[in-house]
Amino acid sequence: MGKAVLPIEKTGGKARFINWRYSPALAQLLTLQLSKVERYTAARERIVTTYRQQLSGVTPFSGPLLRHPLQVDNPGALLKAARQEQILIGRWYDRTIVPCQEPLAACGYETGSCPQAEQIAHGAVNLTTYPLLTDEQVEQVLKLYKQQASAI
């Protein structure tokens, strides 16, 4: 498999193959993945509902989110603790413009022009909604988050 985001896309450019069709092998893979959409969507909705019910003071998202975003004071500490526990917590939304590498000016963004977005991006983390997570694994994610939130 290729990279999800190419270097040219990280600077605001467009991949030259953006309008190409899928190869027969990838078309088969896509068809297989599409057969799982309903099941995976329901699983993600269940996980998001569990997060929403057990996390007080966070934006009440709903639906089949790919990742559940949260704001934390110290994302580095949470990520470090998650790695130690082998729990996947990400920083998908850690920049004002995504996907874009530093400097953001490469994507036409002027630092300081959206201070609220920059502040939100600084504290953004996201919890996994991987559809094959068990209830016990979801509880592990929540327990870690709650422990880290109370340690600050």
C-alpha cells in the first residue's frame, strides 16, 4: 500500500493520479471493505456512545466517528501513558491545517490568523473508535484517559 498522504499534498498540492480509477486488485479490496460498512458503522456508533456517556465535560459527539476528538491540557503526557499501556490515542487534529507539514505557510496559512483554531489544535487528541474493539478495550481507553485527566 502507498502512503495515505503524499508529500505534495502536505504542501497544498494535488497528487497527479487523483482522478485515476482503482486497479482490479484494489477494486476487489474496496468491495470487501464496503461489505463491512454497516457492521463497522454500528460498532463505531456504539463506541462513540460509550465515550459520550462516560466522559463528562466533553463535546457530546455522536455518530460513527473515525476518531473521537478531545481537548486535554497536556497531550504529550496522555500519549506517553497510552504508549506505555499499548493503547492507541492519536493526534490527528494537532495542526490548524491538516494534512500540512510545517511551515503552515506552505499551505497558504498565516500563523496567528486563527488563534482559536491554533489553541484547539494544540490540545487536541483523539480516542480510537476501531470497530473491532471489545467493550473491555474501550473501558481501558476510558480508564487511561480519566487517570491522566485527574493527574493534571
